[in-house]
Amino acid sequence: MAHRKLRLGAFIMATGHHIAAWRHPGSQVDSGVNIDHYISVAQLAERGKFDQVFVADSPGVWEQGSKESFGRQGRISHFEPVTLWSALAVVTKHIGFVATASTTYEDPYLLARKFASLDHISKGRAAWNVVTTGNDSVYGNFGLDKHPDPEVRYEKAHEFLDVVKGLWDSFEDDAFLRDPDSGVYFDPDKLHALNHHGKYHKVAGPLNLERSPQGHPVIVQAGSSEPGRELAAATAEAIFTAWTSLEEAQAFYRDVKGRLAKYGRRPEQLLILPGISPVIGRTQEEAEAKWAELQKLIHPSVGLATIERFWPGEDLSQWDLDAPPPYYPTPEAGRNSRHHVVIELARREKFTVRQLYEYLAGARGHWVVVGTPQKIADEMQQWFENGAADGFNVMPPVLPESLEDFVDLVIPELQRRGLFRTEYEGTTLRENLGLDKPQNRYAVKAAKAA
Amino acid sequence: MAHRKLRLGAFIMATGHHIAAWRHPGSQVDSGVNIDHYISVAQLAERGKFDQVFVADSPGVWEQGSKESFGRQGRISHFEPVTLWSALAVVTKHIGFVATASTTYEDPYLLARKFASLDHISKGRAAWNVVTTGNDSVYGNFGLDKHPDPEVRYEKAHEFLDVVKGLWDSFEDDAFLRDPDSGVYFDPDKLHALNHHGKYHKVAGPLNLERSPQGHPVIVQAGSSEPGRELAAATAEAIFTAWTSLEEAQAFYRDVKGRLAKYGRRPEQLLILPGISPVIGRTQEEAEAKWAELQKLIHPSVGLATIERFWPGEDLSQWDLDAPPPYYPTPEAGRNSRHHVVIELARREKFTVRQLYEYLAGARGHWVVVGTPQKIADEMQQWFENGAADGFNVMPPVLPESLEDFVDLVIPELQRRGLFRTEYEGTTLRENLGLDKPQNRYAVKAAKAA
């Protein structure tokens, strides 16, 4: 087995992951609709030999909060991910593209088709981040009064994935002859209608697009809830996750890898990539000054909007920012575990209101590491070598500036340590990630029957 | 008023419009999934100063026919249009992109979003060809046992378009301040939720994407049926249509332009672009030889598949190809008028079976002109100057070869005659087509109230 290497994704969200990034001079203020910005950022990530770029997504506006805070947030207007990645695919050669799309609100035939199209356009560099969508500003855009319950969303997600993968297999890999002399373009016996008729979906098929260079796009998952872990273990090839301590990350890593065997899968078939938001300075002081500069840019109304979900119904604008919260809430039943963790942390550390929102505003609760390239590489190496990560989803606080810092300062350090590639290994995202090309289900069936 | 110029679209379908094009050495045999082919074709069309490129589309496989003919057709596997155009947008500068998408089978929020995204990515060069979808291999992909009735499809299309246009207006044009000093990114008072609650759709909004460079993508329509004409008159800015004689085209032109006034629209706000499939030779003999060469490539089973819909239930494979059909069918009630026209023509001209399918196979019944650049320019000029066309949707029989011929031989002839541009007039598709940028509905309302 070749020496194990870090897998790195660049999570290139809008103006950057820090909530006030758009006010920072190192950001591109209109990045959400600036294609030239995204082209240069993708090319920068490719120069850094990143495996992939990634965007989160939701078919609705992001968090609103108070009207005062709403107008102060820089993520409201942005490209749709698949169209964006498609554009970037033809101005890059190696980097992969992970697009988020919802199994609750998209249609399986249309989704299968656009992702297969992206995989063809990129010559095998597409990935789909499967989400069930929990953002409250979405359901109304699809005629609903609330989201389906999480159990329904996850059950539907399993079926949706099965349908989409079936459509991707419509044509066997060798279905196309394209022989001008005989006049035979393809072999109709190697085209298969899915004829799926399930609990949530009824889809005839076949897809009107041949099998893509990767067999099918890489499947990514990003939830850490119990049903999210199970969906990932059953179907995902990479998982994005959020932990702020080595111990938590290790526990998650063990848990998820331990679920694979029951689906007949090997541990290396699911890559675990925690988020890391690196604030990089040539010295520790420089890094800390950068961080402080960013934190100062958070308008109090925007800070409060990040914590008001912990105190539903409360008007936080009356609170003293430099005192601890007047009381600690009991999280509602069913809230995810991060919710509890944050409240406990605030209580234990006696955070002021401002300190609490600054803690969360950095990268929405993801792991922030402030320091020199060596310190950041040390932390990454520790997680990588101690069963906490197969790589990372790098979340630059300010874009493009922090990604430039990472590419110019941290990547060379990781390469010097032999932890990261110096050249791309293959031409497809699967080849670079070391993931197998999935076999076509109909070809497998035919081989077994023979 | 500036001198009226021809508007030209390049309909760049797969290997070309001739049904046997993929067998011709001038075609790119795997064009449906070959992004480099599409890049060079779009750049070629841009070199020719075309207004736009266009693809037809249907979320399902195209015509099947007998198994024998099915495997001999080259259109089965192809990119999804919006992902394709998005990729081409960043490797071109001037040309517009017309993508076909269905109001019957797509979701209005997701459709509004992807087309707005394409308009931003292309910096104002997107258009949507609105179709209601009648291809029988589609409905099963969306859980249905048949298409909704045409009246329902068209009624739904009107509402769908209204929703999509409303979503595109979510942000007023001046909603974004993006002022780092004050920390105000946008003005929430200039963001409008649609809150549409209609017969077919319930959509809250707002869209998570600001107004695009053209206000919204250009709206195109491609049906010539009665409800199609009415939908075009109410909403479209360009219409693609199929006529083979000047008189028919003039009648259509008069009819559709005559419907605009009742919607408060001027005749120049809807461009009428018939299809033309030009087979170009430096001499008439060369052009005719090219055409004969193409016709010879039609396998009889593929030819018969183009006419079997006229004789439903009949096994045409037993017929003598070189004799007239054994009888002429009475078209079913409700069939479109082209159906009747073709049968009448076959009877009048005493076409053999082979001659009939060769007539239809050229460009699926569109206008085929075989001749020198001068002859083709003469025909186009005649239609353009005699109330039959504002321009044309050029349908190259073989791609890329026939488009190269058109760009190198016919375009210069049109330019010499002063009928076509020598440089692009603007930076957006609307500017090049001479179409107004639509006003935002909320801004208009505010202006009226003031």
C-alpha cells in the first residue's frame, strides 16, 4: 500500500467562513455572483494540489435573524453550485468539484442528470454532497408548511440515492459502439430502464446520458447526526464533519468507520474529513492579530443572530454584550448534540455574550486554529496520525486571502513532512482520492449470471 | 431606428441535424458527451458573430422506434443544457446561450435559480426556451402514467413563467450596498418574498440570488400550436419555428405579431426565427452531392422510424422502400397541422417510402436549403425582407463541418449585403438582440406609488 496521504478539500464559501469576512479587505465583496473570483480561487486551490473544492447549499436564503442583522450578512446572494462547478470545470484540469444538493427538495431524475452531466463536463471530477436540508427558509419555496420529519427525510434520502445510482447505471460502460461503417451507434441490450417504484419515488428511466468517467460522481455526506452517520456508512465515500477537539473527532471517526462492515464496506472506502478554519501568520502574534482584526468586524446584531437560536423568543438586543448571558437555556429535545456542547462550554468558560458569539462566528462552530504554518501542520498531522481524520475540509476565514496563505505557507509544510501530494496521482477525483470506480449494477448482474 | 439586422441562432444539436449525421466524417461522433467539441463549436459560432447557440431538450431519451432503428441513432446520450452552457459561458465572451427546460417537469424555484445563475456566470447571456414537453419517454421519469393534457400543460406553463419571473425580481436592482465601512451588505427592504399561491404552484421565495445582468434571461418559445402561439405572444421575446415555404412563414409571422397588442407589447419585442438547415457547396452541384451523400447514410430502419408515427400500429419494415406507401392514413384528430401537411405532400408528390423518409430525415421537417452561399443568402434575405422572419435558427446538418461552412461562406455573404453584424453591438444577449431589459416588478410598483 502506498504511503497514506492527507485528502484536502477547500470549502470556498462566498467571501470566506468568518461571518464578517466580507468587510475584510482580503475578501472579494461580491464573490457570490463574481465568476472571475471563483475561477481564480479554484485555480489557486488547484495550484495547491487540493483534491476538491466544495460549497454548502440550500435552495433558499440563509439565516435571517433580525432585520438589522439580516442586511449585514454577506451570504445572501450566490450561484447555484452545479452551474458554478460546471463553469469552473473547463478552466481547471485536476481539481474535483463537490456540489451540495437536497434529496428532500430536488427531483431524482433531474438531479441524476445534472450531476452525470457535470461528471462528463469535468472529465470525471464531480461529487455530490447529499443533504436532507433543514434550513427553515426552504420548505415554503416548495409549497410546504414545514420540513418533513427528519426520519422521513433520511428514509427518503436512502431511496433517492438508490434511484439516482440506478439511473447513473442506465448504460453499461461498453454500450456505445459508434461505428459509422455498420451504422450501429449503441447496443440497446446494454441500456436498462430502472422501473423504480418505491415508497417515495416512482421513476422509469433510463437516463439520457451514458455512464460518466467515474462510473458515477463521488458521494459525500455532511451530517453527523445518528441517521446522518448511518446514511454515510451505507452510501457515502467521503464525509464532512465538524469537531473542535481531537477526542471528539476520534470518537466520531471510530464510530463511523465501525459502521461500514455491516454494509460490506472497508474502512478506506469512506474518507472522514473534519473542517478546519486556519488563521495563518508567519508568527503566532501575526496570526492572532489577524484573528482579532476579523473578530472586531462583527457587528453586534450579526453576532447576536448566531446565538439567538439558543434562546428562542428572547430579545437579545437588550443584553449587555460584555457580561455573561443572564441565564442558560435548556436545549429543546431533539436538538443536535452540538447545541448542548456549546451551551455547556459557555457556562463552563463563563463566556460573555460577545465572547460566545465570537466563538461561534469564526467558522460557525468549526475548528479554528490560529497560528503559524508549522503549528497548523502540527495540529493536522496529529489528527491525521491518531485516528481522527483522513484529511480535512479547509475553511478559509477570508477568501481569497486566507486560501492564498494556506497554499503558499501550509501546503509546502505538509509536503515537506511527506503528508501531502506534490503532483496529482490521477485524472479523476476518484483516482486522486484513492476511491474505486463503482461497477455498473447491470454488468455485475450479467457477470454473475454467466 | 438603426438598420434592421438579421438575428442568428446556431442550433447545435449533437452530431448535427441530419438524422444520419453521426455516420458522416464531418461530424464528431461522440459529441453529446464531448465538452471539447462543444467548446470549439461555441467558439466557432462566436467567430461567426451569431447571437446565440441553442439546444433542444427533453428529460428522457429521444425517439425510440424499433429496436433495430433505436441503436442506430446518435442522439441518445447528451449533456444537460444548463450545465453545458454554464461551462461554455466562461470560454466565450459574446455569444448567448439558449437552454430548453420544461414547465411541466421542472420545479419553478430550482429552475429560476439555475437560469439566474447561468445569467450571472455568463455576465448576461442566458435565455430560457420554455417548453411544456410532449415526448412520451418523459412522464414515466416523473412518476406519471401519461403527460397532463396539453391545455393543462399550457395553463401550468403560464403560471410557472409568472412564478419564475417573480422570483427573478426578488431583489431590486439597487438592493446591494456592500459597504464594508458601515457593515451594510444589502437593504432588506429591497428584498421581496413572492408568496405565490396559485392553481398549480405554491412558492414563497425569495430567490437566493440577486437580479441578473439582463434583469432576467431572455424568454424563448418554440411551439407553433395555438396555445404555443398564445404563450409566446404573452411572454416570449423570441420564437423558434419550423416552416418550409415563404407563404406559411409569412402567415405565421403575421399571426403571432398580431397577437402582441392585446398584451400591451410592440411587434419588435418578439423576434420570429424560423429554422433553416443549409447544405452549402461552392457550386450547386457540390451542395447537391453533399446532400445526396448524407441521404445515402440513412439506414432504412432509421428512415422508417421517422414516418411510422403516421401509420400507427403498422409494421413498415415489410414495405417496398421504392414504391409509394400502400395507403395514406387519416391523421388522428388533435394531431398538429404539420402532420396533415406531410401526408398531403406525400400523396401529391407520389413520394416513394424512401423519398418520404428522406424528406423528413433531413432536419426533422425543417426547411432544408441546398445550394451555394449566394443562394442560401438569397433565400434568407427574401424571408427577412418579406415579413416571414426576423432572423433564423440555423440548423447545421453535420456538426462541426456544416457550421464551419456557414461561418466561412454564408456569414461573409450576409455581411456584404449589410444584413448581418460585423461586430457585436453590446455585452449581453439582450443588447445584441435589441431587446429591452425588463424592469423589476417591485421597483415599478414603488415608482407608481411615489
